[in-house]
Amino acid sequence: MSFVHDLGGVRGFWEVEIDPEEDHGFHEGWEARVFGLSRVIRGNGVCTTDEFRHAVERLGPATYMSTSYYERWLMAVEKIAIEKGLLAEGAVEQCLLELPDEHADEHDHADDRDHGAH
């Protein structure tokens, strides 16, 4: 059975644009930090690579298709941290409520509160 993340061999979605000036693989600094978080949770035995991949695969189809690669990774890190008891459910949202208004829209769960089905 194929799921939304299983696009191997599927044609016609989009072209991959490669920026020859880009030499580090990250478009923005936060992406590198998310990559680092994923390495830390796997490297410290919080989860395996397979568990991490499965967390990404469990995102709902609408979320999966409307978010970037590292946005999905960030959602997976959050999901795993909650499931493993490292982060309380709703803790991220609570912290965001305490941020000044200019940061309020940086982590929005409005469209897919639980990051998809489990």
C-alpha cells in the first residue's frame, strides 16, 4: 500500500531547482538546527532512524504535502519528544503563547493540530 510520502517513481509533481550558489544544503538557519535536533535524538538513543522516518510518515497527507522537508522533520522531532515523554503535549504551544507577537505565527498547528494520524 502506498502512502502520501511514498512518491518514488511518481512523475509530474515539480522540478527540483538547484542553486549553484548554495553550498551547504540548507535554505535557512533554522533548517540546520532541525537537522541537528534530529541527529541528537537519534544519536542519544531517543529513537532510531526507522522511528524517526515513521514519525514523518505519520503526518497527515495535507500537512505532508503543504510543508517543507525540514518542517516535516521538526514536526517529527516534536512528535517523538512527546511520545517518549521528553516534552509535554501542548508545551510548544504554551511557549509560543509567551513569545512576543512578532513570533506568534512561526509554529502554527491550526490546520493539523496533531500532525496527522498515528
